[in-house]
Amino acid sequence: PAEQPLDHPIIIHLAEDGEAIYSGQKIPIGGMGPYLQKEIRGLEFTGDGIESATIVIRAHRHCQAGRVQELIEKCQEVGFENFALRAQENIETAKYLTQPE
């Protein structure tokens, strides 16, 4: 069956070198806290809870699995619980962010 669309996807890419790419800018995973907090404030402003969001991690196929786990743990630290993992080969451009797979 086809996947159901996510209510509030938050897309974070992981480059081959393990750096996060969020909103078109490269950010060390350890520095993602303020960006994740901003997402939480946005959800609260619209009346949705953090439980309605899904962190979609699109990792380069050569990105180390440990970096994916590190990103998940950083997201869990601020309260996110729902995750979807995707593999991507080319994440140097953000043009496909809104295009369906």
C-alpha cells in the first residue's frame, strides 16, 4: 500500500560527511537544537503538538549509520518521537525537497 502523507514532516538531510542540511544550510548535528526548538514553536503556534510532527531523515547512502543515530538522539532530546528514514544519493541541492519521491 502507498504511504499516507505525513501531517507535519520536518525534513533533515544528512550529507555524505555526516553534516545535517536543514532549510538549505549545513549545520553540525550538535547545533540542531535551536532549529528544532523553532519547529516546536511553529507547531505550538498552529495549535498542533510535537506528536503530530515526523522528522524525515534523508541520508546520503554513504553517510555513516552512527550519524543518523546521533541526529535521532538530538531530535529526541527536544521531544520529537516520530521518525521516517529515507536514503538519498544526491543531497547537495534542495530542489527536490517538495517533489514527491
